[in-house]
Amino acid sequence: MRLNRLTIYGFGKFHDRTFHLTKGFNALLGPNEAGKSTLTQFISAILFGFPTKKHPALRYEPLDGSRFGGEIAFTLSGTDYLVSRVDGPRGGKVTLRNTTLDLTLPAATLAQLLAPVDAQLFAHVYAINEPQLGTVFAASKQELIDRLRHVGAVGSDFWLRQAQLLENSAEDLYKPQGRKPTLNQLLQEHQVLTDKLNKANTSYTTYWELRQRQQHLQAQQTDLQRQLAVHRQIANQYDQQLALWPVYQQWVTLGDATDRPVSGFQQNDAAALERLTNQVTATVATLKDDQDQLATLQEQAQLPPLFQDYLLVTAQVDPLIAQLPEMTIAAREQYRLQTEQADFQRRASSIEQQYAQGGQMPRVFSLATTQRVHELTSNLTLATQKRRRLQQQLNQLNEQYRQQQPTRQQRQNPLADKQIGWLAAGLVVLVGSMFLPATIFKLAGAMLGVAVGYYGVFIVDSSTPASRQQQSLAEDIRDVQAQLREGSHEINQLTSQLDDIGDAHGLGEIPVVQWAAAQEAIVEWDRLTQRIEAADAQLTTATTALTDFKTAVQRALPAVTTDFPALTAQLQELQATRQRLQAQESDVTASAVRLKRDQVAVDQAQHAVTTFLQTRNLRSTDAFYQQYQQIREQGNRASQRTALAQQIGKQPLAALQQVTSHEALAQQTTTAAGQVVTLQHQLDTATAQLATTAGQLAHLTASGTQATLRQRLANLETQMQDVTQAWLVDRLVSQWIAATLAAASGDRLPQIVKMASQFYGKLTENRYTEIELTPATLRVRRMDGDWRSVSQLSRGTAEQLDLAVKLAFAVVMAQQVAMPVVIDDGFVNFDAQRREAAYRLLASISADIQVILFTADTTVADGLTTENLIRLTD
Amino acid sequence: MKFIHAADLHLDSPFLGLRQLPNSLLTQVRNATFDAATVVFDRALAEHVDFVLLAGDLFDRAEQSVAAQAYLFQQFERLNTAKIPVLVSFGNHDYLADQHQTVAYPENVTVFGAKVETKTLTLASGETVAISGFSYPQRWVPTDQTVAFPTHAATDWHIGMLHGAVSAGPDDHYAPFTVAELLAKRYDYWALGHIHQRQRLQEQPPIIYAGNTQGRSVTEAGDRGAYLVTSEQGELVPQFFSTAAILWETPSLKMTGTTLQDLSRQLSDWLVAHPAERPTLTAFTVKLSQALDDEDRAQVATGDWLSLWQRTQARVMRAANRYVTAIKFEAKPVAISAPQLDQQYWDQGATDVFNPVNLQDLFGKLAQEPALAAWFTREQTASDLETAARQQLADLMGKEDDHAS
């Protein structure tokens, strides 16, 4: 490609300028500030686009405000084009025309036409200036290769773009340091899932632990169950023993009684006794029969039952009967004594009743006292009689007096009244005399009464009242009354004397008239008392005799009465009966004999029984049976004991026998029960734990977390692999493209290096002969054969090297890209000699490639044959 | 005599190569290895077999699966109840070392030790069977173990259990053996494990890989199961029975249309026409008659199209009892030819790029990710990558052609 014309509308300092360029070497000469760099930038801008407004310094917008832009006419592959660019979006508005065919082409075609050269490549390779030469070596071989690759093949831009796209796509998929790309995210997710799975995998350990625990617990459970069974059995045994304890106690109690060995009370003994008692019973029965028979006989003979009894005990009773008369007398005597005694007693009691004062009998008078009392009494009697006589006289006189004076009574019935009064008085005296103690008094009293009565009826009847008489009568009365008073006094004296005596002898209460009688009674009482005692003694003797007799009789004949007269009568009857019977028939006798014999048999049998009992130290059959019963009971007990033992069972019994007490047993039972409870509790715990473990296991097993996570991981890994594959494929294709491009351009690299070596030799006047590409960088060989690395070169020499390489690149690549080389004052660091060499080289390559040199060095024009020299200052 | 020979249960191991699954299917997938193994044990109980041989890789020890252990305990207990002995030789995945297993399996289970042992059983019929085998002590058993196996014992039958691979070279890790060595033992049956694809190395006496009971990736397509072996006239006759709960299938389709819409229809038509008996994970390979356009290709490349298709065709897939896990597009082998770059440069570039060193270099830090490293080191991967890259480059060339023209 070659540039034919540059037309500047407005760019930097230029406006409306046109530069015509030739095919070969063009030198644009101008001093500093003439616009050399502006023109270099103009070419780049028109061909590749204005820099963005972010970099205004690079845009070179016209200072004078003229139209920004310009146009370049160029020839490419024999076709002429005109490209113009003015300010516009995305690098400016481009107009492209194929001037050969006069066709307007789409703006995009420009880049295709210029490819593979773009702004970057142009700047790096074709636009050579001093700063560029200074920095190029940083890139070294790779830079070179990249550039080679860049221009390595026709159409490589497409591939390079594709490679870039693939790289971008790959970066979207994965970046080793990234976070956002798909695979990075997947990897993070994978890590998270893996962590989760690892966490979930801990359940595996847990699982085995649980399994082990389960196994352990199962073993424990089995063991506990076994233990529990054992202890349950033990507890049951204890419970059983406890339940059996009362039975056992019974058993023990029974056992205590059975230890006494007893003989003679066995079944056969009982049988023997039975036999004996039966014998007794039999003999008794026989006896009874005979008795009945006898009774029958006796009934016929009217024998009283008592006699039958008697018949049995005649031996005993007969002597008693013999004693009977004697006893009868004794009894009679006894009766008499009793009667007498009772009589005495009664009499004594009567006397006591009459005379005893406070239970004390009065004492007997002495003889003198008796005489004195007698005397006093006689005197008293006389006095009394006298008084009475006087009284009578008085009464008579009074009567006479009254009669002398008729009264109302007289009128009414004086006679009757008088008679009745006398009769009543006589009766009173008569009756009152009856109460007198002695018979004499009674008689006297009675006669007096009769006399009074008589007087009343007969004498009074005959009296006749007289008035004169009344006077004498009154005198008589007064006289009698005086006599009466005298007599009363005497009586009082006598009575007082008698009272003294009575008081001294305890007879205070008894009237004196009765004293004689009382004395007699007291003597009588003494006598009676003595006789009662005597009778008592006699009675005791008689009674004892009788009682003895009765007892004897009753012992022999229990049926007899206790009443002695009846007894006597019975006995007498017995005797009589016996005597009667003796005189009677022999049947009864025979019966009696038989009875006797029976009696003997009975006695014998009873004796046998007695013997039987005595040998066993017993009193009665009842005792035997009692004992027998006891022994029987013992037997029963023994069997009961056996039964109890059976009920308890052999082992429990043995176990129970080991037990010291109920409390101990209860204690053991409680302990055993406690142990069972403990074991049960342990078992429950174990079972619960097992259930928990099983639950945990089930939970672990059923959770499915592991499987789910694993499947998710597997799926994720699939995804990751797919993404990785995509990434790898992208990268591989990208690499492949790069490698292919490298291969395509790889042929040229040696050419470039070879040509660069030539150029370098020319530039350095053969001081350096060879350039070599090392893996990392370039090195150069000096004329003397030494190798120098780039860093060892002087700046000028290094810039020469760079120029050589770039020119070589441009020349070699001209086959594909005939891009003009634009040198913007690149040789400022070169000395004149080097500069000349450079010009020479440029001139020589301009045959193949258009060279546009901007320089301030005026020697160019002198030293070089150029077809075209343009002075910018023009 | 009757017994079951199963191997490679790989209990509770995940299915590989799936991106996402509907939840219903996910549950089935999760249970698939268990369900498949259950078929084996159910069969053992139903047939009243004399014993069960499990020739290794019952589970993946590295995965520390609780569910797998719990399941084995449960199933072994079932067999124990039925008094069916189980003989286990652990393989490279469930090797003996690093055992957390503190609780032994039920008493009916015999686990072979690290050295070859022989267990003799007396069957109900009175027949005697000697069974020789060993368990992997660690992940690799690089040496030939057949030497340690005794020759036919004085029993009625002698069976060998071996988890390993036919010797292929010096890099054998899995108890290498040769068929000739096995035949030399004069056993009546060799119950092999390790290779997931069932195969019969010898007709009589049978030397058999039972294969795994449940396919777990698209590479394990086809029916999976175990062998019920019955004695018939002095010979042991194996009979395959299917156990897989979920099948994998890789049908190929030739794309008749040109657009993805056409393909979608074609796929659903295919599903309607091919309903599956068991849940079947279906991975299509679609042969393109011509390249997809850019847009379609981008949709396919991102996986968006497939997930959209899976969503929209869920009903059809359910009806067919299939789930389309992947659709792989296969274009005609492409010639790399760019008009503006010589073929030789592309070839040269390819040699620079598609070499292990460069691949490894490119893979770089990702090698530290075990999951990716495992995938990357697979033999298949490199060629897959190259194929994919070629495909992609070919696509790009098409574009360049367009561009150039």
C-alpha cells in the first residue's frame, strides 16, 4: 500500500493543506514545531480513527476551528482509494471510495482493507519515532511474535478476533483468581456442598457409634433381662416364702408337738379299751337285763325300786338296818331334845322378852331384899287397900251425895245410868284385873269387879237419897278425902323405897307387884338356859349319830331320801320287804343271785378297765380318750404337717428353714423386690436408650441427607465438568488459533531476524553482525563474535537494533501488508554517521516499501537521493 | 444347589452425569441402588437359595454412607432369618482398611479376609461347597491373587470369588488375572466382580462378571442385574435376572429437520413411540444433517435449550416413563480448512495445543479440584476436548467462510 496524497481539512496546526507523496522515499523536512508529529498522527487518525475525546491531546483538533479531519488517497493492490474522515462518533465519520472503479464503499470496509494493521500495530511498528524506539525492547520476543502473529496471515484479524472472543468467553466461564465466572461459582458451590457433605458424613461415625451403642445396649438389655428374670424368680421365691410364712409357722408349731413319743395310746389300745368298755357295757347290759327281769319279777312282787337298789348293796345296808332301832331312838331323842330345847328356848325368850332390859336380864334378889320387898309390898298393899277403901267410901259418899241431889240423869233414867255405870266399872275392874300379874291379884281384881258390878246392879238399886243425909255425907266425904291424902303419902313413900330396890336390881321398869313373879321368872330363865345347853350337847351327839347313819345309808343307797323318818320308814320297809321276800319264791332269789353274779362280772369288767387305765396312769376312760384324742390329733397334726410341708414345697421349706425370722424374710423380700425394681428400672432405662438409639439410627438412616448431597454434588460435578470442558474448549480453540497463526507467521520470523541482522549490520557499519531471538528476548553478536544482550547496548545502538528489526519486519511483512513506514524524527540519538547509515538503509528499502520520513535534519536532502522532498515550512 | 451371584451393588452411590432431575425422579434415583439390591435379596429369599455371593463393591467406603450400612444390616438380617449364608469379598471401593465398622454383620455373613480363604458350606441337600475368595485390604491390589487360590477342594463344588480385572499390563491395580489361570483351578464357577458390564469370560465352567445391579451413569446403559446359578447335571447354569430400578439408554437419532423446533418435535415423537417399562434415563445422541445456526448453537451450548425442552416436555417424558438427561449433538467429522490459512498451519497448531503437557498446563489449578481432576484424567476427556474443539473451530470456519464470501 502506498499513500498518494494527504489532504488536511483541519488537524492540529494544519488546515487545508495537501501533501503529495511518491511511491518510494519521501522526506518531509521541517524544523521543530513544524508539524511533523501532527502529520504522523494525521495519517494514523484518518486511517484508523480519531482517538476518543478522553484523550483530547491526541485528537489534534484544529486550533483555528476549521473542519476537523481530512482525506488520504492511497493505492492498495493496484486499486486506488480515497478515504476521508471528519469528526463523528466512534472515531469519526468515514467516507471510502474506490476511485479506480468510482465506487463508494461502506466505511467498515476500510478496516478490512487495512487489516491486519490497526492503530496499535501501526503505532508500534510502522510509526517509528524516538520514544517508540526506546520502549520497544520491553516487549522482546513475545512482543515480536505477537506482532508477527498480528500480521502473520491474511485474514488473521478474524481469527485473532475469534481467539479474543473465545478468551472472553473462557473468562466468563472461569478465571483462576476470579469469583464471578460460572466455574468459579460452581467451585464455590462445590466447596459448600462438600463441606456440607463432610458434615453429613460425620453421621457415618455417629452411625457406627450408635450401632455399637445399640449392640452394647442390646447386650445390656439381654443381660438385664436375664438378671431380672433371675431376680424376679428370687423375689417370687421370697414372696412365696413370705406368703407361705403363716403356713410355715403352722408347720413349725405342729412340729413342736410331735416330738413326744407316746405308747399305749395307739389305735389297738383304743380298740382294747373299746373292747373292755364294751365288755363293761355288755356286762352292764346283762346286769340291766337281769335287773329288768328282776324288776319284772319285783313288779309282780311290787318291789319298790329302792329295794332293787338295796339288793345290790345288801352287804352294806344290812348292818345299817340293824342299827335302825337304835337310830330311831336316837332320832326320837333328838326330836324330843329339839322340841324341849325349842320349848326352853321359847320360854327363855319369853322371859327375856318380858324382863330383859336392853338385852340384860334383871338380877335375882337376895333373901333380905326379898323380905324387905315383901314387907314393903305388904305395907304398900295395905296402904293401897286402905286408900282404895277410902276411895270407895268417898265414892259412896259422893254417890250418896249425888243421889241426894236429883239430877237430869235421874230424870231421864237415873237408874239405868247408875246401873250401867256400875256395871261398866265392875267390868273395867274385872278386865283390868286380868292384866294383873299374879293369879291372886287377878282373882282379887275379878272379885272386886264382880263386887262392883253386883253393887251397881243390886245395891245402888236399893239406895235412897236423903237431903239430910247429904250434909253428913259431905262431912264424911271431907273426912275420907283427908284420909285418902294421908294414905297417898304413905303409898308414895313405899313406892319410892321399892323403886330404889328395883333400880338396884335392874327392875326399874317392872311394876313392883310383878317383882315376885319376875324373881321367879329370872330363876326359871337361869334354869332354862342351863337345860338348853345340856339339850344342845345331847342333840349334837344324836344328830352326829344320825347324820353318820344317813350318810352311810345314802352312800349305799343313793336313792333314799334324806328325811330321816322317811328314811327310817324306807329302811324298815326294805327290811320288811326283805323279810317278806325271803319268805317269797326262789325266782327272785335266783334273779338276785344272777344279779350278784352279773354284778361280779360288771365289777370284773370295770376292774379290767380300771387296770387298763391305771397302766396308763389314767383316771378314767375319758382321760384315755382325751389322751388318745390328743395322740390322734398329734397324728393328725403330723399328717397336717406333712400336708403343710407338701403345700409349702420341699425347696421353699428348706429355704424357709434357713430364715431366721419373719422380719428377716420380709427384709430379704423387700431387698429382692428392690433389686427387681432397680433392675427393672435399669432395663427400662436400657430399653428407653435402645429406643432412642433406634430412633437416632432410623433418623440417621432415613435422613437421606448424605445421598441427597452426594447426588447434588454429582450433578454439580457434571455441571462443573461441562463448564470446564466448555472453558477448556474455548481456551484450546483460542490457543489453537494462536498457534496456527504463530505457525503461519512462524516462517517469517527467521526471515525477519535475518533481514534485521543485515539491516543492523548496515546501520552499525557491521560492528554487529547477527541478531538472535532467545526465548525471552533478543541478543546481538558483535563483530568479534561476542554476544550482547539488549540491556548491554548503548541507547543509540539499541535504537538502531529496534529500527533494524522494525524495518525488517515491515519489509518482510510487505508481502502481506505493504504499509508505509512513517519515521518521525527517529534518529535524534544517532550521530551523523549513524543517521547517514539510517538514511541509506531507508533509501534502500524504499524500493519495496513506501517510506515517509519526517525530519528536521536538512542533511537528508544533501545526503540522500529522494524522489520527493517536501519542506513543511513552505 | 442354587445360589445368587451379584457384585458391584454400589449402594447409595450417586448417579453420575446428571445436571438436574425432577424431585420425583430424584427420590427414585436416590433409592435406585437400594431397590436394585433389594431385588437380589428378594430373589434369594423367594428362590430359597443356598447362599448368596457378593463379589465386592457393595458400597463406596469413601462415601461413608450411613444408609448403605443400615441397608446391609437390614438385608443381611433378612437372609439371616431365612438362614441363607452370605459370602462377601470386599473390592476396591469397599476395601477392608479404614474401617469404621465396629459392629459385625449378622452371623450368616462371611466376610473374606485380605488373604485368600476358603469357606466350606454343607447345604440342606447334603452337598458340600467350598468357596474361596479374599477382600481388598486397600484400594489397590496390583498383584495377581489367583496363585493364592487353592485348587478344587474335595467338596462337591468349588466356587471362586474374585473382584478384579483381566490383566492388561503393568499398570493393573485391580487383582489382575487371566482366564487361563482361573481355568487351571478347575473350579465349578468363578463369581467375578469389578467390571460393571456383565460378561461371560468362559461358558463352562462359567467365569462371569455379574455386572452391577444398577447402572449409575450414561456409560452404564442397558439392563443390569445378577445371576441365579443352579446346578444341572453336574454343571452350574447361570441365569441372568434384571435388578435395575432405573435404566439408562442412549438412543441415536438422525435429525431430520434443521431447527431446534424440528428436533423438539422429533424427540417427543420418539418418546411417544418408545415408552419404557422401567424409569429410563435417556441420553440422546443427535446426528446433525447440517450445522445449526448460530442462535440455535448458542442455545444448545449454554444448555438453556435442553432445560427448556425438559420443562416443556415433562408430561411426554412422564408418559413414556423416560427422562431425557442429555442431548449430544454429533456433526459430521469436519475438515479444518481455512481459505486464508494453510492446512499445515492448523495442523501444526493442533499439535502444539492438543498435547498432554499443554492440556495439563491449561487445566492448571483446576487439577486441585478432585472432581474435575478425576474427570480430566479420564482417557476419554482429552479426545472429547479435541473433538469439541474441532467442532467449535469448524463452526468458526463456517463463519469465516461466510465472512470471506
